Amino acid sequence: MRYHEDSRRRFWGDIFETPDGDINVVQLHPGVVIAWHRHQFQNDRIFVVYGTVRIQAISEDGHRHRWDLDAPKAYPVLIKRNWWHGYSSREGATLIQYNGPTKWDGTDEERHPIDDEMPWT
């Protein structure tokens, strides 16, 4: 299992050590935006367990997607590979994230700053 904590979140990664993909738990700090990044090979599946989360994504054709999710009425969100995406919390939310189909090793991740070209709205 991997653990990481910084000013944005607490992160427990690969908590069940599955052979394919990672199952992660992320506890977000309120008001902090974690964006933009995308993956070449993996899809992200996100489910909100506690709190309120805004998830945003930009598909390969440039279309913007936005989900405002409140637990316990949340539903799973699929972020497809090559989609820019990120999230923010209004209440210090906790979410479960499954990345797959392969283990995350950082080599497939690309980052982009929040700026005029890709604002967080």
C-alpha cells in the first residue's frame, strides 16, 4: 500500500493489492482543486463516499463534462483515458477511486496547469 499526504489530500493507494489496477481512497481538503491531468492507458472510476465533490473532465474532442456529487446520493463516474480531469471538494470529501486496467506507475500521467486555456469553473 502507498500513502501520501500533502496540502491537497490524504491518499491511500493500492490498498487491496489487486493484480490489475489500483483501488485507492482519497480524502480531499475543502476548497482545494486537484487538476488537470490525464492518463494515456488507464481509466479512472470515482465514487464519492462522504461529502460533496465537483469532478470535471475534458474529452478528446474538447467537450467539457461536470459532475457535482453529494454522498450518499452519488453515483460512480468513469473518466476515460486521455481525458483531462480533476476534482475539488466543498466539504472535505472522501472518495474511492479505481484506476485500471493496469497498475499506476506515473509513466502514463501528463499534467497541465489551471490557466486561461484550461480554467477550472
